[in-house]
Amino acid sequence: MTIASPAAAALTLEGVTKRFRNGVIAVNDLSLSLGTGVLALLGPNGAGKTTLMQMIATITKPTAGRIRFGNIDIARDPDVLRRTLGYLPQDFGVYDGLTALEFLTYFAALKGIHDRSRVTEMLELVNLHSVADRAVGGFSGGMKQRLGIAQALINDPAVLIVDEPTAGLDPEERLRFRNILSDIGFDRLVIFSTHIVSDIESIATEIAVMKSGRLIATAAPPDFLRAAAGNVWEAWIPTARFDDERKRLRIARSVRTSDGVHARIVHPERPCDGAAMVEPELEDAFIHALSFGAAP
């Protein structure tokens, strides 16, 4: 397939593997094709999400396999993607002595943008315009994260990669950021890594689940939910039995009451007497994929 414009190109991962010098395989033979929309990359800590995103962002190269942006192998020619890439790493550092305006102006210049109105627009987008002249060293963690989001968007990227972007954000800020991702995901590719399923429920067009470096499930959210149908239960468990049942079963959530524990359980068959089958939610489907390897 010939793609005329890299800005409109898809990303294709072919057998991508990352093995570190100590022998640890962080990403193992992963293949995935991505177009426009919001890809939610889910997985527990240590699943390989950050390593995968670093390879896509051209920070590190695969040990094996390749990543193509359109027809370009980005390991051989990373600048083609870098020119149209926005990236927010999990540990985003700031220059404490700069004001928010100076900081974002500096990052804009690094990306070849010298339009002051674009900097102001981004500060307004992340609700930092009122503190534009304050030194970022005095910002809260959530404010610094919002500044990181602004720098990732400053060049209007065709591919946006954000690694655990809602860490440190309060509920209102998380909602604002989800809305931003939802809006920009219509005509570009957004890769959003998280282990908080509620962050992606309303915005993901595709979900990919990683475990121990491997891709174990990928599907649109409705298909993801259908794969877990018939495997989610609600049950009342006596308090005295709950600790034993928790070791045996995958309990999605539980509420302790005076008469026992009301539990939501992910299991391929009725887990205990009195359990009633219920419709799966996205978090149930995530647990189902991790626990039973069920790929839609």
C-alpha cells in the first residue's frame, strides 16, 4: 500500500521485540496495525506498555521486528515521524525556573513553532492561562502534568502518544483531558497508556491489552465487552468466607456491609452458590482478558 502523505499515514508494528542487556524481554513479538482514533493500551505495571510507547516514539529501537509509519521504517528514519509526533512520557520533567509561558514557548521553538498565539491557545486548552507568568517550580503535580499535555499538543501532531497522562490529575482535570483526547482522535492517531480503565471508557475506539510483554487482546470496546459476556457475576459472600474466596476467584470489586460482602466476580462459570450473571463492564472485560487470555 502506498501512502502519499506521512501526516495521514498509519502505524504498523511487525513482530516488535525489545530485549534488554540483562536478558529481560519487555515486549515480545508484538504486531499491530493502527489508523486514526484513540487506542487505549491497557495492562498491569510491568506489562511492557511504556517500553512499547518509547519504541513508537523513536526513543529506543526494537531488538527485532520493525515499526513503519506509512512506508517508512522509523528505526532507520526517525525524523519522518518525529516531525509530526506529540509525546508525553510517564515521568515528565520541567524546568523549575521558567514560567509556564516561557516553558511552553521553549518547547514550541524546539518543534519549529514561533507563533505566540499557539502557545496561548495551548495554555488555555489545559486551563493554565491564568498562571502563565508563574514559575513552574511552584506548580502542583497536576499542573505540571497539564503543562506536559500542552507541550505534547503544541505542534498539532498527527500521532500523539501519552503514557499514564492522568496520573496526578484531579477528577475535573481528568475529565478535561479525556475530552481533549476524544476531540483530537477523530482525524489522527492517539495512543493512550493507562491501568485505570475508567479513563478510557468513553473515548477509546480500540483497546489493546498487554501482559508480560505480549499483546493478548485487541478489539473495539463493544467487541471487548461481548467477549466477557457470560463470565461476570454478582454474589453475596459471608464475611468469614470472603478472604478464602478472594484467593480463589478474580473479584473485580467488593463492598463490605454488616451482613457480608457484595462482590462482583469475573469467572468462566458460576463461582459460588447464589451468584447471578450480570452484564459485563469494561473493567470486567479487562480482568477477563488478563485472567483467562480471552481475546475478542
